[in-house]
Amino acid sequence: MRTWRRRPRLSEATVAQFLFIVSRAAPAQAGYLQHAFAETADVIVDRRVAQRRQRRALMAVDRRQRDRRMRDVTPELRQFGWAVVRR
């Protein structure tokens, strides 16, 4: 006998294509962006404090092929208080 499972709704099955990054200096915008783009995007507050791996002399080999950050969003965060990136 075959059992049927409920198919997930489109919003449950897909990952948001866009990510809004909100400046720590303007956290109130995060709530607005979450409300305005709840169905299509994820919103996070910028968690960066400083560049990682500042002491290069202690590392043996850097195994990463490239930096995970595809582009620098710092100028947008300073100017607008938020930035949007594709996932």
C-alpha cells in the first residue's frame, strides 16, 4: 500500500534568494525589512567585528580556496544602513 505525504508549500521548500544585511548602527531597519520582505528574503544584523585570521605567522596552510565573502558590503552598510546580496 502506498502512503501519501503532504507536499511542502513553495515557501517551505525554497531558500530565500536574497539576504538583507542590516548595519549594527541601524537595527530598527531589520524589523521593517523582515516585515516588508518576509516571503522573499532573509534579514540578519551584521555580525562582523573585525577581519578574521589576523595572525598569519601562526597558520601553517590556508586551506580556503577563496574568501567566503563574495563582495564587500561595508560601503553600503555605512551609506544606507543595509545591503542586499544574492545567495
